[in-house]
Amino acid sequence: MAPKGDNPDTAELIELFKSIGLTQSKAAEAAKSSKSATVLKDIIDTNDLSNKQIEEKQAVLLASLAVQGSKLGEREREYAVTAILDGRLKTTDQVSAATKYLESHTLPIDGADFDKNCGVGFSITPEQLATQVADYLTSSAATGWASLGATIGALKNTDMRWASPLELKNAVEKAFLEKFGPKETAKPKGKESKKEAPSKPAAASTAASASATSSKTVFSEGFLGRLHKVGDNPQVHSHLREQHLAATGGVVHTRFPPEPNGFLHIGHSKAIFVNFGYAAYHGGRCYLRFDDTNPEAEEGRYFESILETVRWLGYEPWKITYSSDYFDKLHELAIELIKRDKGYVCHCTAEEMYANRGGDDFGPRKPCAHRTRPVEESLAEFQKMKDGFYKPGQAILRMKQDLESGNTMMWDLVAYRVLDSPHHRTHDKWKIYPTYDFTHCLCDSFENITHSLCTTEFVSSRESYEWLCDALGVYKPRQSEYGRLNVTGTIMSKRKILQLVKEKYVLDWDDPRMYTLIALRRRGIPPGAIISFVSSLGVSTATTSIQAVRFEQTVRQYLEGTAPRLLMVLRPLKVTIENVPEDYLIWLEKPLHPKVPELGTSKMPFTRTIYIDADDFRLEDSKDYFRLAPGKTVGLFQAPYPITCTSYKTDSVTGAVTELICRLEDGEGAAKKPKAFIQWVAEHAPSGSPVRVDETRIFYQLFKSENPSAAVPDFKADINPDSLEVVKGAMVEVGFWPLAKRAYLEARKESKTRTDEALKAAATSAGPAEPDDDTPKATSEQLVGKECIRFQGLRVAYFATDKDARLACLEEPEGVEPVRKVGDYLVLNRIVSLKEDSGKAA
């Protein structure tokens, strides 16, 4: 009997919708809209769903698909239906994401990309959700209940968007209650008294102390502060925990495991900081483990660069190991996996594997024909793989996992494959190589890693990580995932950077406009500034996307208290002081930093001929202009007297001003104190003043937008054609030479001390990580480059010496006076601009 108010057609639809598991009320709701009801009916009829046992939750998702996916084509809609029925899509938010994805992508669909964009495999318990919300809140800028909505919105832009909206809201409100107290006790806006109003934060005494404070907070609170204690990670057998504690002595063990197939970028600095920093904070140990399981992509220069970069950032590996150290042991465990009937040799092609996983339509998954082959047969086939009987692609070893799982990382992953490439360490010994999915967790187990810390893109890998350890009955580390670091307005893809290098858009991998760590180093950014930046961001499960300008501001703040200051003119304009004799000379001594006396002082001459910056002079005066103009007086930084412009000379062809004639205001009738002071350098050949800069390279953002990858037709269309400006002929005060030599020698001494200590520690360490002929060596010479010569060009910018510079004095013995030599070539890189030109009136 049709419900009251329903016509026969509607009643028929309601009964149809109930047949797939919808309740009476939800079926009636679905039948209300003729458009979505028609779509839902088509979904049921096309897929013959009336005769299938469908759970109510899946039926609700199908009804949601009918509403949101009304514009989808038939095949795209069937793809979404299959994803719901096979358990990959579990929430309405996932269905919404799937609909948007399918609307913007044509068949065949990339299954892995679809899963990634739709949160497939995501699962979270209420406890995990509460922990992740608390972690995020610790590292966010939330200051009270007024930030509640913004916090929920921000979390919905992270992986937590796939959590239940109600559970997420409740978790955030609970976290706010714990942190800020009951909502009604929050002070209303505008009620604080002047006495209670917080004062503006004072500048940190040093960048180092600020970094140390924030680092301590990062490791003791939030995500890292809540990590398990050593030994608390559960094991399939109790004796594994006991053996682990005996091996580690209860001490934290972490690892930084880069793949040596490219140069590290700014995102890796966070991983280095987290892994080395967490171990150091707890008095533990951190391995540098090269994940060298793909000889086709690995090069010796990457191994060298990775070690240099880690040490340049200030960290010393407890041991340097390689995944290849364990190739024999990994091979033994692969055989054991087969013997336990947890692994099998498969001869499917890539196309056949893809089809077995559901194909373009993501249909039902089915095991390959080799999954049930006898254990002895797989052992024999695996031996044939090892002996070189098969060519690449003809045979693989797969793990026998769970094809019914909603997690794609449990669909019988590849454990070993055949490769023809020789390995840089094992040479031609192996014809087969383990995959990351097989190697990583087992190497963590071999090295008794207490905290396997990685970024959130490996969340779905955690299940297979734990499965393999348990399948083999070995110690199982606990994997914990934190949000990765992205810097907007740049790219970090190795493939894309290689394009830029090969097509000459940039100088090389270390072009200072890029965000590889070797590029940031060459630009002159101090390693301490990078660590300060990373530590200030905190560590949580949320991905951190930071604008480049914020990174540069951290660098600027760091340099403010550490970089000495020199007078500099970027575009020199000659000034002749007419009322002093030709041999006029005064020696001036000034501090290298007004607030850091320990940096020392510099001496510079003041003579009849000086140079000012061309931007500090103009022909037309005005009331709001305080620098130099005809008839106008201006002060000179650190000089005893101001000058007044009395006339000027111009180029007969272009009319450009080429020289100023000025008067030194050193008499009784001197003008009153000037309103502005400008920088300058003096001409004095005997002392080598000024220091002439052959090239000053000024870098701007390499890309025009915040998201170069979105550019059409590709990222190269977003390249800023004016990202590099080269200024020739800039001048710096003569104090540059002693400053440069002192900075370079001091850095060399410090580096040698660190290097000697590291080599001594490595030589005395036990275990498989003892250095051998294949271990990359980061010597003191490699760890120190010309970039350690940094200074602030007063009122101009912060600069460092580029590696292209040739400075003979740096290689001379200590005690020899540094001066410019024949063949020297001085190249400066602008590290960052100044925040403001406070001394430069308009």
C-alpha cells in the first residue's frame, strides 16, 4: 500500500530504493527529487542492485551519488558505484570528492590518483582524531574560542577532511575546552584593560636562543610530545619487545632514510630536523640510512651531497648505513616469506596486474593465476629470478596480503623485481632488488628503530608495514606520520627541476632561485636560519604550506643579529668634495654591528673622492625628499661631517648625471643636522678602497604564481623572466677583506673540529655501519664554502659570496693581510632584501 500522499509512481520508487537497504524515511527523501530519483533508479537498474545484499551505509552513499553525480557520464558513474560497493568510498565527503574528481578526469581513471584524492584507505579512531586535533592546535595560531570556526575549516583542508564531520567538530571543541577553558569565560573583545593588554613581543636576543626554545617545545609537546615510549609499540610476540629493549637499552633510535636519486630540498630539512632533533632531545641516536634499492636512479654525487647537507645543517649521524647493507638478510627473509606461504612469484604483466586490481572501471579485484602456486614452486621461481633467468618485467615476488581490504597498499604489493643495472656497492652480485615496501620496514626492524617517523603520504603504507613485520615474526617498529613541509611559489619535483636545468632556465641544481638545500646554501642562507624556520612551524599531522616570503622573513630575522654590516653602494655615483685638498684622508673606525660588539670593528678611509648610490640623488627636490639634490645637504653614515651638493656633471650624449660636486660642511657655518644619512665608500688606492664587486646577483621569485604546477600548458609557462638581475660595479667598504678571511677561516676551523669528532665516533661505533670505502666522506673543505662570508650591505640587503668568486686571500695562511690579488673575481649573491629601509627617507 502506498504511503499517504505518495502517488503510485513515487511509491514504486520508494519500494525500489528500500530494496537496496535505504530505510523508509530515507527512501522517501530520495524519491522527492525527480532528477536525483531518476539517477538513483538508473544506478540500481544498471548495476542490478535490487538483488544484492547492500549495507544501509552504502545505500546512503549511492543516494548521495545520485544527487551529486547527476552530471556524470554513465561509465564515470559506474566507476563511482563500484568504489562504493567495494568499500573504497565510505563517507559522503568521499563521494563528493569522487564526483568532483570524475567530472574533471576522463577515462581511463588513474586508480592510485583517484584513491589519493578521495581519501581511500583513510581510517581514524576517536583517540587518534583527538590526538591529531591537539597536535594541530599546539602548532596553530589559535588564541581562543574565536578561532574555533577557522580551526575546523583549516582541519578540513587536511587529511582529517575524511573524518566524520560531527566527530571532528566534537574533537575540536573538546580540545578548545582543554586549552582555553569554558567558552563563556573567554573575555569579550574590547574588554581588556590597557594594563592587561599584552605588550608587543620584544625582539629575541639571538636567533639561536629563539630556535632552541621553539625546538624544545616541538619535541616536548604536540605530536612529537605524545609519541610512545621506547618499547611501548606492541609486538606479535613478547620476546621481540624484550630483545628490542635489550638492544636499544631503552634509548630512542630514529633514522633519516633518503633515496639517493636527487638532491635534498627544503621539505627534507623538516625530516632531518624531526628525526635527528627528536633523537637528540631524548639523548638517543639517529641513523643516516641511504635507501639504495633502485640502482637505475642512483648516482654517487647524490650520496655525497646528502651527507654534506645533513652535516651542513648541524647534525651528525650516529651511523651511516645503506639498505644494501642488508641485501643478504632481506633475501633470506624473502625466502622465509615464501615458505610461510605469505609470498609468491608472479609472472603477470603490468597490464594484467592493473586489470586484476579492477582495471579502468575499478571492478571487483581478483587474484592472479600464480597466487595459489605451491610454495616449492615459488621458491624455485624466486631462485631463477636471482640467477638471472628472467628479464625485467617477466617475474616478480609479491606479498600475499588482503585483496579484500579497502586499502590499496594491501593488494599484494611487489617485494622483489628483476633489474639489469649494476649496484654502486654490490656491483653485479644481484639480479634482483627489493622494493621500498619490502625493504623499509625490515631495515627499521634490523636497526631497532624505536620511532619510524615519516610524512602523512605514508599513512596508508602503515598497514602493509606492520603486516610484513608480523608475517615474518620480526620486531615491529611503530610508524608515526607528520605533515610534510611545502613552500608555495616553487617546485620540488626532481623531474621538473631536471627540466629546468637541462633547458637552461636555471644555472644548475644549486641555482639560488630554487629551494633545493644546496641552492639555499649557495644563496648564502645560514643553516641555523633553516633550522630556526622549521622549528618555528611546529610538527603536527597537518601539511604545512608556507609562502616563500615567510621563509625569507625568518632568514632576515636570523641574519639581523648575526651578520656584520658594511657600507655598500649598489650603483655608484662619483662625488668630488671640492673644499678639501687632493690628499685629504681621515681614517674612521666603526662597529661591524651596533648591537653585537663581539663582531668587532672595521676601518675605512674618508677622502676627497667618494661614491654614493645613484638612487640617493635626484635633480628635482621636494618637501618630502630628504636625500641629496642640488643645493641640498645630507649626512654620510659614520662620517664626521655632512655634504652639500653644489653642482653636477652630465654625460654629453645621454644627459645622465655622472658626477656630483659637493662641499664638506666642516666649518663653523656648517648647516644644521641633516634629516637623512646615506651610505658611501671612499676612493683610496693605497688601501684598496673601495672593493669593487664584479657581479652582484639579485634573485627574485623564479615563478610568477603561488602554484606553478597549475600553469597551462605546464609549470614552465609560469617562469618569471625577470627572476635574475646582475649588477656590475657595486662597491663595498675595504673592511670586506679582513671580514671575509676571518669568516672563512673560523668556519674552516669549526668544521674541521666537527669532522674529526664525527670520523672518530664513526671509527669506534660497532655494527654494520662502520665506514668503508663506499661511505661518502664529508670533509671540512666540503662543509665550508664561500657562502659563509655573509654581511649586510647597509641599507641595501644581506649578501653572501658566491661559489663562482675567486678570492686568493682565503687560501693564504692566517696572519697574511688580506687584499685583492690579480685574478680575483668577486661575486655576491643577495640572500634576502631588508625588511624596511628605515634609514632611507623618501
